[in-house]
Amino acid sequence: MRAKSILMGLVLAGMAAFSGCTTGEQTSASAYGGLTDASFRVPPVPIYKVDQKYRRQTVPYATDEAPGTIIVDTGAKFLYYVLGDGQALRYGIGVGKAGFEWHGTAHVERKREWPDWSAPSAMIVRERTRGHIIPAHMEGGLMNPLGARALYLYNEKGDTGYRLHGSPEWWSIGKAVSAGCIRLMNQDIIDLYDRASIGTKVIVI
């Protein structure tokens, strides 16, 4: 009987480790499946290839910020949506590469579904010197750099030029790859977009 109890304990411990629930309540893999949004078919994310820590999940998070606040930890590559009661919803993110980092406090001034994208003139020139020709403007769609959703960040000086946005490049989550903006998997930015409202406080650390 004792041997059976020990065996059951080992099985349960193994299941807990496999589920990745040691850090919080993790979103099921089905949340990263393909979906139809507007007239676009968002492809599924092979979530088994994404480190578990970068998958959307509820985690303990101590902060004095009010529920609904967004806190971006660029060093850890996490975005937290504060839920209150010592918890937050955590998303994995891709951040700005060296020389393109930004830190500070802002707020969500605009929200767009399947936004257009206009390349900054400095980016066009910079990429041209590297032998890359990029379009000055792209309509919203699956290949658009802003992905399925974008939250536009403003501060007391106006538009910061930085966005929280989606990306089909799931393999870039957890890396410093962007030109400064914070990117999430398309399935995650859709979720965050539905939670965050105009005026939401955003702290980038």
C-alpha cells in the first residue's frame, strides 16, 4: 500500500512538472491555434517550440500599480497585465535590439485592429544602406509588421513612436530583435487588446 502511495505521488509530481503550473495558471495550447479574425486567417503557433515561460499565464506579481496597468519588463522579456490581488497575466515578448531600447511611462492613446504600418524615414534610410529596400507603407494584413493588433503609446510629449503589437514571428519572442517596439504573438496581442482600454497606463522598465 505504501509503495502504491509513493508511486502515485511520483506520477502526480511528474504531471505537475509537465504542465508547467509551477509559475502559475498557464493558458492551454489550444489558445494558440489558428483562427479567423476579420477577413484574415491567423496561422497557429507551434507552441511546443516556444519556451513555456513565454506562453500566456497567470502568475504571482507584487505591485502597487492598479489593476489594468501594463508593465513591460524588457530585461526579462515579459509583459504583465496587472489583475490585482497579487496576480498578473504574463505574456512573452520580443523587445528592441541594442541601440533601439526605450524605457519610461506612457499610456494607450489609440488602438487598431489589423493596422496599417508606415516605415519611419530613418528606418528606410538605415535599411537602404544595408542593401534592404522596405516599403514606405503597408496595408494591414498577415505580413504587416504590426500584426493583428496595435496599441499606440503616448506620453506628455505626444506619440512616442512605440507600439505594443502582434507579430507572426513567434520564434522572435524572448529575444531582442525589434526596432524598439514590443511584439507579442498574434494570439496574445488579440487577448491583450481586448483587455486594455484607451488610457491604460504602460510602464516600460
